[in-house]
Amino acid sequence: MLKNILAATAAGLVMAASLGAAAPAPTAAAAASVQQYYPGPGVYCFGPNQCFPIAYSYEVYSDAEHTNYIGGGYDTCVQSGSMIYVSSPNLPSGYEVKTPMYVCTEMGPFEPGDWNPPA
């Protein structure tokens, strides 16, 4: 009985390893042709699994016409271990204007050459 359980477990492990190894690795040409993109608000990607948060500057106005400025601030990049995130300021309530500043990367703040981020 124990031999049957061990044999079934070993066969399952071999099958899992062979299925995982069956996926082809991306070629260097395919990796080089990856376009930079925005998968969602506040995120910029340089390629697969290379996505980082966007840091913004903020201006807050008391009216919808943006004539009475009441405050502002800017995001800061924070790295904790392998995690990179944006720390946003506490802002007064009002009509907020958000302007992208840069991408927070592992090497520090970076402004891509094709910089045209969505607000």
C-alpha cells in the first residue's frame, strides 16, 4: 500500500515537472519587441512583469473652474524590500488636478522617453 502511494506521488511530481517544462521560453527577439503600456490607472509597464507605479503631483481647488487654489502636494516613491509603491500626501477636500511626474522604479524615479501617461 505504501509503495502504491509513493509511486503515485512520484508519478504526479514527474508529470507536474514535465508539464511546467513544456512551456517554451520567450525568445530575445520577442522580449525586445514588447511595447511599453499602461495596464491600468497609476501603473506603467516596461514589458511583461516589469510594471511600476506612477507618481503624481496634485493641485486642489475649492471650485470646479480651478480658480481658487487651496492646497497641493506630490507622491513619493517608497521601496520596502522588493516592493515599490507610491506614498500619497494628505490633501484638502476639493477639486483635484492630478499630473503624472515620473515612474517609481527599482533604480529610482524615471521618466520614460515616450512619456505620455494618462492622468
